[in-house]
Amino acid sequence: MTISEVLDSRTWRSSATLQMLKIGLFGTPLNSIITMATVALLGWIVPPLVRWGVFDATWTGTSADCAAASGACWAFVGAKFRFILFAFYPPALQWRPAIVMALLLGLLIVTAQPRFWRKGLLVAWFVVVAASWILMSGTLTPPAVPSNQWGGLAVTLFVWSVCFGLATPLAILLALARRSSMGGLRVLAVAFIELMRGTPMVAILYVAMLILPMAIPNGQLIDKNVRAMIMITLFWSAYVAEVVRAGLQAIPSGQQEAATALGLGYWRTMQLIVLPQALRLVIPGMVNLAIGFLLATSLLAVIGIFDLLNAARSSATDPQWLGYYNEAYLFAALIYFLLCFGGSRYSLWLEKYLRRSERI
Amino acid sequence: MSSIVEAVPGPVGPGILRKMSLWWGNWPLTQVAVIAAVIALFWLLGHNTAETMARIGIAPGFDFLGRPANFEIGETPIAFRAGDPYARAILAGLLNTLRAAALGCVLATILGVILGVAGLSGNLLLAALVRWYVEIVRNTPLLLQLFFWISLAKSFPSPRQALSAFGSFFLTNRGVFVPGLGFHNVSAPTVWVLAGLAIAYLAFVAWARGKRSLPARRLGLATALLVGGIVLAFPLTGAGATWELPALAGFNIRGGYNLTPEFAALLAGLVVKFSAAIAEIVRAGIQSVDRGQWEASRALGLHRGQIMRLVVLPQALRVITPLTTSSYLDLTKDSSLAVAIGYPDLVSIINTTANTTGQSLEALTMLIAIYLAINLSVSVAMNVYNRRVALRGNGRA
């Protein structure tokens, strides 16, 4: 290939892109008007934001430096970084939630890769969740830290993975009961699922706050955090159950009949034949649910648990750094966005991957 | 199973006991045991609750609803003063929730459809902008967005320095002021006449739909008659309606409608969050219609608007409607986050009630029952609508 050919092909490619852009932006008179209007809108909104967030911003220093400048105070985020990650966890022991976060994120990254989808992964989940709990509470490595001192991003990730992990097996049982030929259990499962799905999560959290302490013997002794986690697990299991049910419905009944004909009992049929196929089908749906659940953990702020959102908000109530709410919210939003956007991209990739491996 | 048995012609169908045992299914005793265990668990929890309530001296029951509630509510559609019964406070909270949810659904639908169509407009810049709007809104928590909106609403200037748009919308720290219709001297006859007009109009449309003959021109005529009737009804019954623009009067702004900062923030949060969801649904719905349909319609000589209205939308709606329904239900449930930003919605009032009376079990039971009832009625209404959309499609095909 000569140099001129390379140049030719490059100009050809860029002119094709140009052509596409030209049609996409100025193809018709209406399109040109829309482009102009959109540019005008962006020109009105973006420059002040950039000025506030970048040019007039204070990147390092104290709150006095920030007060002097007119832009955003990113120095605040730097000063409050630890608080937003760990909230009121005793500073000397913050290596514990740091390890827990690393463990949980590592577990998620491993879980995300189809080549690790084996029985061992279930064991890993069990071990990591148990280890996180032991580390956070410090039962084996005193001093113990009561769960009302847990907080920040660590608590958000912890509640999310533990509740989702516990809700899934419960949800599979619920979905099986709802699909079964046993009238009594079916009614029970339907009633539970519809009750949970018809109720806002805030109401469920209030039940954890106000009713559970009265209903459980010595309920006052159980921490708010643990009570909330019990109710969230029950609440999420109803949503997961509906996704699992969709997967079960997609498995032809011939599969189950064939398994019965081979002499397999109900549980072995489910465990060996139906569930492996059904769960594989609903993995993308589960990922989407998991993203929604991560966003939903922010509701813990309503009952005064210092999750990521609440920690960010209360970091702006520090008298030294009073009122930098916008910066705090933006930083929290960035963390949520990175986790969830990454998750939704992953879900798209996974769907494609699963469809491809199905065909082979 | 039972339906197969019934379909067999013969003198004897299965008896009622047989039917019941078929419905109950396998492992009857295990099921009884599981259900008994669940009942025992709930009995135990209930027993504990009753014991705790007795220990702290609270009598269980719904008597507290008639007792006076000694708190004020920031804003209510019905008159409420401290000292009115709890039942009225809860009703006010419910109406506040319904107001936010209904207005939120309408505005989110309008914005969502606009965004969805803008995303498909073929303009690359606009489509990219919509894409990013949807991604950012979808991937951050609603509660965080509400915190942002409430802090924005509270940071607006005082009414005297209000930010205004077109001289009729005002953003102030006392709320958002928008133009609206003001009614005077509305009497009972006015309401009756308006109700009669509305019923007559709906009856005509339903009747014409039933006969499957509702040309656009006749519908337009009926609508014009309705509007004319409404306009005439006011002076004839001695009532008046004027289009009020908010304007600065003294230290505050008067006229039009005033949305409190809390309500405006809640509404903004719900509308932004769910317009993104609806935009995605609209996009998915329109894209679900095969390209061949567009090409075939163009070959028949229809223009873009006709293709959209007659060919694409009726089919897209079958995808869009059920998904939008669940969005509406989610919006109604998520309006409960109002409690976090100080809007007196149902959850907020129930929480105050539970804290001031100590009757948290009863209060929360009411809360859950009310949300279930709302959810159930919306699902039923939407299912009826869904069936109609599907039937109409089949009838014309």
C-alpha cells in the first residue's frame, strides 16, 4: 500500500463520517433548525456550569479559600473523602470497612465474569459475606463496632450485596411456590409477592423501624441497621421472585415431564434440569434489578442510617465546611453513576454474550 | 387439569371435593404444615406486639383516628387545623400524595414522549443529548435528585428579586408561581352543568366507539360543543373564570397558582426521573414496529404524520401501555420519598401519627393498605384499557 493509498482511504473514511454528520445535523431544513436550537440551549447551560465547576473552582485548601472563590469547592470533597466512604466508623479502625469494600468489589468483579460461574462462586459469596460481617462488626477481632456506627459507601455496598445475596435463594423458593401445582403454597407466595410489590420501600423501612422492635422479643436490642436489612431482604426477594418466575415460565414443560419420566423427583428435577436453564435466562434481568437495588439503598437515609447519600449530605453540615451541599451531592452522584452506568453497560454486554454462547 | 376433566362429555363431572383437592395439589399435609407455621409465626409476632403495646400502655385499635391531631400540616387541598381528628390529617396526606402522583404522571408522560420522540428525530446532536439525559437521570438515586431539587428550590431569591420567565412564571424561595385559571362565585348549578356536559361528551364518545364509527370531524365537532358549553356555562350560572397571572404585590407574589418549594421539588424530581423512564419506553415501543411497516406505508402514499398516527403508534402502544402503567405505579410509590424533603404526603403524616399516638402498627397497616388499594385500582383500570387497545387492533386488522 502506498502512502497516497493510505491517505486516500483515510480521507474517504473521514469524508464518510463527515457525510453522516452532515446528514445527521443539517440534512433537512428542520434538522438544521433543531441543531441550531440545541447548540443555543447548550451554549446557555454549559458555560456557566463549566465556569462554576472548573475555572472558578477551588481544588485544594481550606473552607476559607473556598469562601473567597465563587466556584465549586472541590477541596471540600478532598477533606470529607474519608467521611463519605466510612461515616462514623471509628477512624482508627477504618481499615476494616476498607477491606470489606475491596472484598465486595472483588467479589462483584469475579461474579461478573461468566467463566467463574460455578458452584465455587456460591461458596465464595457465602464466605465473603460472612467475612465482611465479621470484619465490620469486629466480633472476632475486638474491639467490636456496633452497626449503628457503620456508614458511608461501605454500608451502601454491604447492605446491597448482603440483602441481594440473601434475597435470591428466598426468591427462588417463592417463584417455585408460585409456579407449583400446590394451591396453598401458591396463594401464600402470590399474597407475599403482591403485598411487597404494592408497597413503597419507605413503608417497609418504617416497618423495620417501628414494628419490628415491638414484634421481635427483645427487638429493641437489635440494631436499626440489622432490622432494616431483614426487611429489605424480604422486600427485594419479591422483586427477584418475579424475575425468576419469568425465567421458569420460559422453560418448556416438556423438560420437566422428561425429567419426571426419567424418575427424578421434584427437587432433583428443579435443581438439575429446570433452574440451571431458567436462571441463565434471567441473568440480564437480575443485573438490571441489582442496579435498581443499589440506587434504592439510598432510601436508608430516610430512616437515618448513614449510607453513602446520607454521609454525603451530613458532611456538608460540618460547621467547618458548612453548606457545600452541591459538591457533596455531585460527588455522591458520581459514585452512584459510575457503579450503575458500568453495571448497565455490563448488562448489555452480557446479554449479547449469552445470546452468542446460546447459538454455539 | 380440572378444565380437561370438565371438557370430557359425560354424565358425571368431578365433585366439589375432588375439584378442591385437585386445586390444593400435591403434598397436602406438607402445605398445611407450612401454612400453619406461617400463621404461628405471625401469631407470635402479633402476640409480642400486643404485649409490648400493653407494657407501654397503648390500647390497640383504631380509636385514635377520632382523636384530635395536635400538629399543623404545611399544605393541604382540604382545610386542616391543629385539633382536627387524625382521620382528617391522614385524608389530607392521602390527597397530597394523589395530587403529586397524578400531576407527576401527566407531566412525566408529556416530557417523556417529547424526549422519546426527540431521541428518534434523526438529529445526531439532539439524540446524543437525550441519551445523556436519560443515562444520568437513570443511574443516580431519586432521593439524591430530590435533595438536589429541594436545595435548589430553597436557594431561589426572595419574591422581590424573583427569577421570572415571560413575566408570568416566578421562581422564589417561597415557591414557584405559575399562571392559572381563577374561579369566582362557583355555585352548585355550575358544577351540575359542567358534570352534565362531561358525562354527555364521554357517553357520546363511548357510544361512537362502540359502533366503531368516530370520524375525526364528528369528534372535533363534539369537542367544540363541549368547549363552547363550558365557556357558556360560567356566565349563565353567574360564575366567572379569569386567567390569572402571578404578579408582585407588596412582599409576596399573588395570583395564579403557587407551588410550595417542597411540592415543586417533589414534582420536579418525579417528572425528571420518570420522564427518562418513559422516554426509553416510547423509544423501545416505536422501534419495536418493524421497518417494513414504514416502507409499506410510504409505498401506499401515506405521509410521515399519517404513518405515525395510523400505522406505527397503534402497534407501538401495545408495547408502550403496559410498561407505562408500571412506570405510573412506580411513580406513585416513589412519591413516598416526599417524606425526606418535608412535603406532607401520606407517609409523612402516617409517620407523624405513629410517633405522636404510638399506634405505629395500626398507622402502618393503614399506610400499606392504602398503597395496595391505589396500586390495585390503577392496575385494574390499566388492564381494562390494555384489553381495549388490543381488541381494537385485532378488530381492524
